[in-house]
Amino acid sequence: MTPAPKCPGKPFVQSKSQDKIRICWTPPPTSSFAQFEYKYTLFYDKEEQNGEMLPMEPTSETCMDIDGYYPEREWNFEVRAENNCWEGPECGYLFVGIIERPGPPKCITTVTDNCCVKMDWFEPRDGGSPITNYEVEVMDSKGKYVKYPYCGQSTKELSCTIAMGILSTSPYNLKANEPVEMRVRACTSGGCGDYSLRPLKTTTHMAAQPGDIAKITASRNPDKATEIEVSWDAPLGG
């Protein structure tokens, strides 16, 4: 006689994003003398359903994607296995709490030799989900923040260094003696948080581009007939 299936392994979150969550589980234990093909039903509820567990379509897989997932709500999950004859119990309760947006990073900024600007920040609270990346923005010459895409991909590096030469070109177009203003925010599966509370300006200004060389002089070296000496006046500095 075919026995009723036991509980599958407790559901767990394999991945989640702003609008989708993937719940997985392991098959129920079976004896070595019998192998069964199972179907699984995942039950869920969310805040506005007042605890009523709703079934999803049965599946033979041990994972299921839920579209329309809202990280700002609480979710509960259970799973049930069934074979050709019996339905097992609903079990393996999983609670997924509210995921808030991360907090704003706290920043400090330093400038080195008028050639680079470096912004450092401290890791903010993550809101219940690990921080996945940071977004850095620089204010352009028209007062609009523009994303700088080459920083923030690694969550281990809490800093961003940008050469002044890059900031003098499009899309930033900053000129000499204009301050550099930067800000940063953290992102998780629950979305991106607020930018740093105070966008930080550098304490020095961009160096001006050096002027043209005014004069170049070439003369033959009297001691070495095959060599020519070249000299020039220093340009105006930046």
C-alpha cells in the first residue's frame, strides 16, 4: 500500500528581487524500497489576506517563482507533497519579513593634489536585505546630478575616486575653479535608499588646464655634430 507522503524539507528563499521571490524545498524522505513521484503545492499568505493560506498551482519541481512579490509586506509560506494516492500535511512554515529600503550612507570626502576627488562612506543599515551595490552621482556644470557608473559595484569598497580630467569632460563638463559635489546611496533587493544626507563638496577646486608652450628653441650641440638640443619655456600652470 502506498503510504501518505511526509513533510518536504522546510521552504527557503533562494533569491528575491523587487517584484519576484523564488521559494525552494527538498523532497520528503522516502524508504530505500520505494520511490515516488511527487507533486508539490506551495501555500502563501500576505498581510492583507489576514492569515488565509492560498494554494498555488501544483508543480513537480522543488522551486517556484512568485511574481508580484512585494518586499514591503510580510509573507508566509508552507508546502505540501502528494503522490498518486495521498496528500501529505501542509508543513515547513517559512516567514519572510518586511524588507525596507536601506538607509542613507554617511560620507566623508577628500581631495588629492587637485588631480582626483575621493569620496569615502560608511555602510548604512541594510533594511533587512543585504546591500547589493551603491550608486554614485556627481553634480554637473548645470547643477544636475549625473550617475558615475564606475564605482559602487563592489560592496566591499566603500569609496570612489574620480580623476579631475574625467569631470572636465561630458557629461559633467566641470570647469577650473568649480567645486565638485558628490553623493551616494545603497541598493538592496528591496530597492535603493536615500542618497547621503548632505551631498559633499570638495575642499579644493579643480586645477586649470596648463597653458600652451610659448616658445621652442632648437640648437646644434657643438660637441656632438649629430645631436640637436631642444628647449622650451614653461607654460602657465593650472
